[in-house]
Amino acid sequence: MSAIAQKTVSMINMLPEKDQTLAYEIIKKLVLAWDPDFTKLTAEERKRFEAAKAEIENNDVVSHDEINWD
């Protein structure tokens, strides 16, 4: 990941969760405007995406607030 991308992710992660969602949606719109084929996934990416999506739908995730980052 580039230094700019890392800094962007770091800045977004400092926002409240509601604002993080908004920021990610804006970034997604910008990326899709720049590269409409960006959403095409490889077979492995599709498999990982579906697994992650199922975890989220089943509430099988951990909130950032629940993690001891120290």
C-alpha cells in the first residue's frame, strides 16, 4: 500500500464510525468514477469477499472499541 493510501486509511480510522462509513462511500464513488471496472474480483477475492460479507451479516465481527490496541 502506498504511503498516501496508508495515511488516508489512518486519517479515516480516527473519525467516528458513522463518519468512517461516509468517507469510505465517498472514496468508493471516486474510485468507481476513475475506474468503472474496479469492482471486478478475481475468484479468490470473490471467495474472501463473500466470507467477510457473511461475517458482517451474522454480526460475527469485533468492534474497534473492543480491541486493546496497547
